[in-house]
Amino acid sequence: MHTDPDCLFCKIVSGRIPARKIHEDDELVAFHDINPAAPVHFLIVPREHIESLAEASEHHQALLGRMMLLAARLAPAQGANPGREGGFRIVINNGREGGQEVLHLHMHVMGGPRPWRRG
């Protein structure tokens, strides 16, 4: 599995930088955003260093699906309100012009009562 020793998220995944982790398995790690934009705001990152969604390949299809399903499971567990009046948002920024600040594929999961600070 490819990792980048200089990547912030690779350091979090490996435990070299602490984070408020809410999920870990063989492929994915989820942790709270350090600058939350909503009452519920966490990130899901693959353990493998994939720079962006544009760099993902057909090989990563199952991983990307697992990220989506994990988001749907963790959002209510982290406090996103259920049902049609509740919900959550999933955002994947891609590339610098797309707003990606850390060049390691990651999914923002945001929810909770509005208004949110941003997003």
C-alpha cells in the first residue's frame, strides 16, 4: 500500500499525528475535522495515499463505495439528525482549484442543524 511520509493525512492514519478518530479499519480512517464547518463534521480518508479523486482508478471503485456507505453509517452516529428533515452532506474537493487543501483523497461529512458556519 502506497503512503507518503510527508502527507498530513498519512501521518494521521499511521498515528504519528493525533486526531479524534471515530472509525478505523483495514482500508479507511474517519476523524473529526479540526476546523468544523457544521455541528457534525468529520473526514473519511483511505489508508492508501491517493492524491485526489481524479487520481483514483477502477481499482479503487470498491474503496470509494465503502467510503460512501461508511459516511451514511457514521453521520447519524456522530449526531446528524435522521430522516428527511435531518440529513448530511458529503463533499470531496478535487485539486487546488476545487478547494482541496490536503493532497490526499478525503471525504468531508457534514450535518446537524443549520445554519452552518460555511458549506
